[in-house]
Amino acid sequence: MGERYAQSASRREMTFAHTASTWPNYRVRAVCPLAVHSLPTDFKMPSRLLSRQFQSFTLVTIFGALATGCTWIDDFFDDNVTLTDFAPVAAHVSVEFTNLPRSQLVLQPKDGQCPTMRDDIGATVDAKPMDVFIQGGKQPSGKTWICGEPTFRRNIAAADFGAASTKFVADDDTKTITVVATGLVLERSLTLTDPALPLQGGVETSFDWSVATDTIDPKLSSVDFVYDDPNLVLTAEVGLRVDGASLFIRLPTDAPAGKGTLKVDVMADVPIETCEGVAKCTGSVHLVKEIALEAFSVVPPNP
């Protein structure tokens, strides 16, 4: 019987060592010799002493792993993932043209998954480091929780504007994702096609978008006109139509005359030149602009 116990102990020790060295779900990189060799192996000893040795094994394993710098015990409690484990299905790059312009890279996880990135996953835009804005995982939103898609951001300096293309890279020691977008940091503007034509109620007024390669999304864009005089208001929404690189804006027919501000919020897609490491890449720009204009009433017909 003693021989059978000794054989059983040997098998358990070998199984433990093999598991610790091949545990894929927790990315084990090394086996802690102090922990493995502290396993009780003398199963001929009385059960009371054997129980005490098992208890000692637990403490030695934990303290030995921490003291020797072994990684497997850290990985056991670490649910953050590498870029390969994350395996994002898409990447989206964008630029916000606001008072503080910034570029952004978002990695989209698979449906039903909400991973948190490991700290060693980084990103650059045109070889300049980006900050981690959202590391992923569940994020509080009001009274519920939502999945925060891993997001990187970087403010855009004046010298960065004007490049014909912009390159984003996200990587770690397991995987690299590369996205190159066309004209992402070209400055956007919206100007009257014919400044001589007035902004008149019931009549379309044309505005030119500055980057012809963009595809303006009318469903995600909006426009409004706010009068300087708070007593003047519109009775209906401002109409918006998009045709290529032109926006057509129409005030309600009964819009009163007066000076005000045309507030434009435009979302546009940009072409993608390179998409590597993920199945799908998209890019977009967002422009918020205010234009001081004067609205004119519709001239009543002659009697």
C-alpha cells in the first residue's frame, strides 16, 4: 500500500508541474520550482503530518511565487488579455475637429465579449504614442453597465494637420494591427457656395465641404439656426440634404428675418488605404462648426 501511495504522489507532482507549465488560459511563462518542489511526496507518513505538510505547501507556494518573481500566480488572478487573445473584429480611427482636436483609435471586440486590455498593449498615430482612454471591460453608465471598447487618444498639434494619410498602429508582443486612413487630418471647413446668395426661408442654400474624398453621412449630421434675438425662433427643424461634397440647408418657409448662428454638426467617413490585423477597418471625421449668418424672410408675392 505504501508503494501505491508513493506512486500516486509522484503522478500528482508530475501532473501539477505539467499543468503549471502549459496553462494556456492564464499565459503561464514559468513554473515556480519552490512551489512545485514543496509538494508533499512522502505519503508513508501519518495522516496528521501529511495534512500539515499540505497546509504548508499552500503557504510556501504563494509566498515562494511572489518572492521568486514567478509569473504563473500573477496570471492566475489576471483576466486582462493580450492582443491575440482579445482578437478584435474591427478597428475604427477618427478625428474630432473641435476646440481641442484629437485623433482616436477604437478596437471592437467580438459580439458578446467584453475584454480588458493588458497594460503592455500600446498604440501610435504616425509613430507618436497615444494615451489609453478606455482599457476595456465593463464600464458604469447610469444605473447599468456597458462594455467599454478599448480606446486610444492623442491630441492633434497644429503641425500635424495637412498630411495626406495617417497611420495608426496597435500592438503588443503577440500581435500588430495597422490602419492607414486617407485625408484624416486634413482640415475641414464648410463655406457658402455663393456668398452673394442670402439665407432665405423656404429656399435651399448650398455649402461646400472642403475634402472631396469624404462621404458625408446625413443620418449622423445635423444643422440648426439660432437667432441672436431670443424672441425669434423657428417653427420647424432646418432641412439638410447632402449631394457629394455639398450640403444643402433649408430654413422653414416662415422663418423670420434676423441675424443668428448656423450650427452645423457633420459626420463623414474617410477612405481606408491599409487594414491589417483585423477583418474590418473604418475611419471618420467629426466637425462642429458655427457660422454667423443673416436670415431673410420670403418676399411676399405682388398683389
